[in-house]
Amino acid sequence: MRIFGLIGYPLSHSFSASYFAEKFAREKITGCRYLNFPLENIEKFPELLQATENLCGLNVTIPYKQKILAYLDEMEETASAIGAVNTIKISRKENGFYLTGFNTDVYGFMESLKPLLAPRHRQALILGTGGSSKAVKYGLEKLGISFLFVSSSVRNASQGIISYEEITEEVIKRHLLIVNCTPLGMWPNVDSCPPIPYSHLTSDHLLYDLVYNPSLTAFMKKGMEKGAVVKNGLEMLHLQAEKAWEIWNS
């Protein structure tokens, strides 16, 4: 039995296990299981490797997309450029494991965003500075879209990063693509959302939320109230999951 799975903490919000279970049943894939491995801290990762027989691949979610790097033997080009990994291919060597890190978030984000883009979407706000935001940054660069990061931890705003307090009406009207890379609004805290001035949104805006549970977040609802186009991260999850499966079986 080949084992695949997801590491992160907590994992109660994750759809990955059910997605792969349905995929295995639908495509009649046998001899495979996909499990959730909630790790309270990343130091328990080596123990997981040793304890899980026939572990062939892992997905990585918050808060470990950057912390996992210290345990890898190699990273492919995109993951190395981003500095964040969400997929690990596990190979066995005579002296143990060989772990290769990939980032399939970029692929999932770009392919799910492209159909929604209009010529006016040339500047973006990236809400959050964690591991997922780095994949979004890389994807926007590939698409030729300029961006500003927004961080709640900014003390002295540096170039390319502003605080939420600095998001004025002018900033909102200039940046017609807004991507939420924070966990705000994720189940069970469904009423929370990034503190941006939603009153300045228009029907020209596109709001993309990496959160996919619930399917309609508070961030998206506030955008819809102003006529903005909105999208959650579920298709991104599906696309990156399929890319991960391709990597594990290459």
C-alpha cells in the first residue's frame, strides 16, 4: 500500500484527504491511501517519516511551507525561487530517505486566476506575507502583474510592503486585483476577514481568496456587495493536488 498525506496544523479545515479518496475511487486507483498527519510542531516530522511505512509523498500546508525546508535534500527551481514548499516527493535510499521539495501552488494559482483576468488587472494587493503569499507573488510576476504586499506586522513600511492602515481609497482604486493569502475567514472563524476598506471596492475589482472552507468567505461576500468578481481557492487546491499526484508518480 502506497501512502500519501498532508502535514500541517490544524488540519480540520482540509479537503485534501477527501479529494484524493474521491480521486482514487473515481479513477479506480488501487493500492493507495491519503491520510492527514497533523503535526503540532515541525520537529515531529522525522518521527513521522520513520513511523509511516511506504510513505511516498506529502503535501504541506500552513504553518510549515517554509519550516519544512530545513528537512529537504533538494528543491526544484520554482520552490527554490519562492522559498516555500507544498509538495514533497519521498524516495528511499540505502541510508534512509531522500526528500525533494516542489511548489505546485504557483501552478494552481495561475491556472485558476487566468480566466478571470481583464486588461485592467495590472496591479495587485497581496494580503499576508506567509508561505502561500510567496507562491502568489511568483505567479503574479509570471503574469506580468505588479503588486504590493500588505502585512499586519509592518512597523516601518519597507519598499513593496505596506500596513493595513496604509490602504487608502486611492490604493484600493489603483489595485484592482486583491489576493487574500491569510487564514482570516477560514472555518471555524468564518466571520473574520482582512481589515481593508471594503467600502472603496467597485465592480472593476477581482477578489481572490486562497481560503476555500467556507466556499463563500466574509472577504468574498464584502466584495460581492460592491459588485466585484470573487473566487475562492478550491480550484487552486484541485489543480495543485493533480500536479502533486503527477510529481509523485513521475
